[in-house]
Amino acid sequence: MAVIGWKEVYATGIVALDNEHRGLIAEINRLYEAIRDKRSEKILAEILALLTVYTVEHFQHEERLMAAYHFPGWMIIAKFIRH
């Protein structure tokens, strides 16, 4: 049972980002299921490590796109990220 399900309202219209968002949701659900099922610490650590890398890479991807396409408010976001 998924704790978070994909809804079309989450769609950005950018296929690559939507796919990454679906992947993040899938990994969050996998973490939830591992905790629920009392999986080993090793399994939990592996899922958390993957989520950490996936999240960092995803946000870097979003930041590159926002900068490249002059996303409104990007400069405010960029200042926040730098601090």
C-alpha cells in the first residue's frame, strides 16, 4: 500500500521532471513499506542513501532548468540555496 500516490495535479508538464517526481514518490513509498515491515537497518540505510542521492540530483536538475529558462522568481530561489 502506497503512502503517497501520484496525482496528475502534481504534473509539471515537463516529462523528465514528472518522471523524477514519480521516482521520488516510489522511493518514499518503498521507505515507508520497509519501516512498516520492520526491514533491517541495512535495507533502510540503502533506501535512505538512494533517496538522498536521488533528491540532491533531482533538485540540481530543477535548478539548472529554472536558471536556463529564466523561471520567474529563480533569483530569489538561487539566493536562498546559496545561504
